[in-house]
Amino acid sequence: MRLSTVWGPVSRWGEYRRRQRAALDRSNHLPQRPDRPPAPDPTPGEGMDDTAGRFGLAQPLNRHSPFYLGFFGATGAMLAVGLWRTLGVLAPTLSILLVAFFLALALDPVVERLVAGGIRRSAAVSLVFFLLLVALGILGWLVVPTAVAQGTALAQQVPQYATDLLETRWVRDLDRSYDVVDRLQAELTTKLQDQRFLEGVLGGLLGAGRAVVSGTFQTVTVLVLTLYLLASLPRVKQATYALVPASRRPRVVSLSEEIMRRVGSYAGGQVAIATLNAFLSWVMMRVVGVPYAAALSVLVGLLGLIPMVGATLGAAIVTLVAFFDEPRSALVVVIYYVVYQQLENYVVAPRVMQRTVSVPGVVTVVAVLAGGALLGVLGALLAIPVAAGMLLLYEEVVVPRQRNA
């Protein structure tokens, strides 16, 4: 066999390997910037051998390399997942902080009026918080015992209400046709004999007890955080504004102050409207003779804090209780709430909210639905002031910028 016959393929393979090493060497080098001189080639005498120089081991990795992009992309994804899980764990704490900030903004206008009258801010905050605690104490002393007693009596009357419902004509006709009552009794008996169902009921009762304890602790925490935020609110705002560039700071300050004013005024206005609804409902129930007036009025006031649907839910519950007690009283309750809600929607609410928020109806519906889906009742409560703030940014920032573009 001739030597040229063997040497030809070996030579071509060697040339192919050299081209592959040169391509790998180029891929591991960063592209040279035009404003910098080319880096000198490393020499074996400068602390590295010729093999390292050929393969570019002394140079940083190419940031366009798939391995580089994949590694840092996976790291970013893991950090994002960890941040999302951390936010999920901190969700109760963030909710408490959000409620405390909301209450602080609601009480801050009262504090500012006292400060403008010549009272030091620390004394004004102490006075406002003391009056808040006194109001809560008086409300609890006057309402809670009666509400608990009447709520217990109402719970005891639920079986009687169920019996009265079963004795109505249309239920008896339905039972004769489809045997509904016997089926319901058989299903209830089966459930009461089911061990898992009983364990679930007991677990629910224990969960309700834990919820009461947790709710009490969260209420105390919210009050303490509200006190601290109310006392340090000017310093918190100044520290936040200091992060904004000086050229844009006056505009950011004016918009932020207006948003916080609207949020605080909305909270105070909503509380005033719900309180008025609860008081007038209590008067109406006392006049008409609806039982459990104190417990139902407290429930109406709490539900009245929920935008759009809260007052309607409270009216429906009062009407249902009045119907089981006396159907003619239920008719009077329905007429009262229809008239009152018209007055509230077109007379009371516009006067109370005329200096707070102005949100179109469609935006209100969408905001409440989105807030309720994200944060439940808390989200529904905060949806309208947040929507008002976003509308302010839209009117004062986005529209002028597009007009001048």
C-alpha cells in the first residue's frame, strides 16, 4: 500500500479537527468592541500553556452561548417561583398591613385637621386613636351582648322556621308528588351515621374556634399597625418621595397626595353610609316589629361596607327573617329598603362621596369583580379607591402625554 493512500485521509481529518477547534475557539470568545484594541494572544510564557490559549480558557464565556442563556434562564425561573411562593406565605401578613394602611389613610384627615388647629401630631394621633377605641368599646358594650343574645335566639329558632316552611301548602304539594321530605330525612340520617361527616363537622367547629381566635389576634394587630402608621405617616411619605428623581418629585407628590386623599375620604364616607344604613334599619325593625333587630342591624352595617352588593344582601337577610316571623312585615321591609336604597344611591351617597371618588359605573363593576376574585371581601372594599387612583393617573399622566406626543 502506498504511503500517499494512507496519508491523504489522515491529513484531511487533521485539517477538519483544526477547523473545529478554531470554530470552538471563536464561539467561546466575546465579540471585540470597536472602541477597544484587540486583546493580545496569550503566550505559554505568561502562566498558561498553548492548549489553554487555543481553546480560550482565559477569556470570559460568551453571553450568547446557549449554555449561558439556559443556565441563567433556569436560575431566573427558580427565583420567580420562590418569590411567588414567598408571597403566598406572606399573603395574610400583607393583607393585615394593607388594612392597617387603609385605616391610617381614613383617619389621617382628622389628624391633619387637629394639627392645623395647633395640636402636635403625636397628641392628635393619640386623641384620634383614643376616640376610635372609645367608639369601638361603646359599640361593643351596647351592641355585642344584645347581638349575641339575639343571634343565639335566632339560631334556636331556625328549626322552627324549617318546620313552618315544611308545613306550607306548596311544600306539602311538592312532597306528595315527589316524596321530598322523606328523602331529605333519609339523607340527613345517613349523614349523621357517617363517621367522616361527623369528623368533618367537628373539624369545622374547631376551625371556627381557631378562626375566632385568629380574627381577634388580627384585629389587635391591625389596630397596633394603624397606630404606628398614623404616627409615622409623614416620615414614610417623605422617605418614599426621596426615592423619586428631583425633577419629577413635585408631580409625583401631588398625584400621590391626591390618591391617598381619595382613598382615605372614600373609607370614611363608606363607613358613614354603612353606619347610617344600620341605624335606620334598626329603627325600622323596631317600628315594624321585626325580631332580632340589634343583631340584624349590626349585620346590615357590616355588609354595607361591601360596595354594590352589601346593602342588597343585608336587605335580603332582614326581609327573610321578617317573612318567617310575619309575611306582612316582610312586605313593609321590602318597601322600606326599595325606597331607602334609592335615596342612598341618589341623595346620600353623592353628597357624602362628592369630594372623594368619581368612578364610572362600568369601571366600578369590573373593579369590584376583579378585587373580589383576587382578595375576596378585602379586595372588593379596596377595588373602588384603587380604580379611582388609576383613573387619576390615566387622566393626569397618560392622556396629556399622548396629547403632546
